[in-house]
Amino acid sequence: RTVLVTETAYLREAAWAKIIRGSRMVLAQFCQELYFTEEYPLGRWPATQKRYARLPDVVIDVDPFRAQIRAEYYGLSRTPYVLRNTFPLAQLPPPAPPGTLWKLAGIAPPPRGLPVLVHAGGVGREKPFDRIIEAVATLDHPVFLLAFCTATEEKIQHFRDLAALKLKSGHFHLGPTVPRERLRASLWEADIGVVDYTFSVEPTVNQRHCAPTKLYEYMACGLAILGSNNDSLRAVIERAEIGHCAQGDAPRDLSRALAALLAGDLAAMKARAQAVFKERYSYETACEAEVQKIAADLLARGRY
């Protein structure tokens, strides 16, 4: 029997079942986070993972940096497989008609020629939105900041008030999240997607090596990318020349990276981002072959 668990659910129970059943059971573990006991001393999960990390027969990670670090930290016999946090190109909806993005936001389009910087996602502890507001506020080049925030209305209003103090009137809009498929169909009307997971906010290996789904969504929709000082983001963004990452952890560093991005050929970066997603980072190109390897590995182990 083959059992698949995540890092946060049933690892302990599955590990004991494997100890009891021995080679009659194949245990696979899919790891979406990388929690070390030294960095999360109060968490129950990191200690559980450290105790049972070497029992799974097959380990799957979501980032190549994390996979290597995981293997070294836990003393795994081999580096985990990697399934990136991407999505299938086949699930990318056709582009929505012009103006749909602004209808989703509930506002009129910004002035023509004003680059649009978009944020889509959480504004919580590990990715505080005030950093992005500060970065835009210290930028010499004007941009329009458009945010679809996964947060309570109270928290969104807090950031609206902060933006009103820091940014030029009419150059920003902060609203609640919208259905992801509709957003994917409309993001092509923006210019730059921001992915901010900086180490200084949460100094952990988990934070330093993070390439979330929104990175690949922005690429698929043809946006240039602004990234924080994060090795996993840098390996994708700067290697493909589709944007810039901050060289430090302060909002001013993020602002400098945005200025460098705006000083380049933005149209070329946008076109290249979409092409690179199709060629290298869609689920079809980045994960399907790996899934076949995992399936073959599980089947081989299950025969013994």
C-alpha cells in the first residue's frame, strides 16, 4: 500500500504505520513548507518532522533550493523531487476584453502611460503590505499601485489610509480579493507583478526560499516581475531576465529594484515572461515529467 501525506498532517501516524508494516508500505511525503525546530521552537510540526523526516520512501518539495537544504538538514538519502508551485498552461483562461481588470477593481482605468504595479494575495505578517507602499512612495518614477488583498476589510482600510498618506491621490487602489480565474484573465492589462517575501520580516529558511504560485501567474499573464531579496525568486526572475529583485531587505531596496525594472525595456520583459512560462515553468513543462518519475519510483518500491 502507498500512503501520501503532507508535512502538516498525519506524518506521525503514517510513520508509525510504516514502522509496523515495514516494506509492505510505501510512504510518500509532499512538503510545501520548510520548518526547522531552531526557527520555529514553539511549533508542534517542526519537531514531528525532524523526528520522522527520514522514514518516507519518497519526498517531494516545491522548490529546488528547499529540496537541497531539506536533504542536507535531515540527512536524507537523496534530494527530494521538486514540483513547483505552478499551474497548467491549459488552465490559463483566454484574455478578457480590455477594461475588465478595472471593472474587477471597481475603478476607472488609470491615466494612459502610467505603469501598473499589481499585488494579488495576502498582506499578513510574512508579507506586510506597508513595505510595498513605502517602496512606491520613495520611487522617482510614478506608477499606479493596484492591489487585490486577501484580508479583512478593516485591514485593507488600514493600508488604504497609509497609502493616502504616502502616495499621490489617484495613483493607487486597494481592494479585496477577486476570483482567481477572472484575475488571471485580466492581469495582462497590468505591467508588473510584485512578489515580496523578504528575509528580514521572517528570518527563516522557509521565507528566504519561496517561489509562490502568484509568481508563475504573473509570468503566464505576461507581467514583468518585481521580487524581494529572495534566492528562489532571483533564480527565476533574473535568470530569465523578466524583472529585478531587491539586493537588500529594506523597502528602499525594493524601490531601487523597481526603478531598475522601469528603466529597462518593460514591453520586452513582459513578452519574455509569458514565453518563459510556456517554455520552462508551466506545469506541463516543469512538473509533468517529474510526476512520471515519482509515479515510477512509487510503483518500483511497491513491488518489493
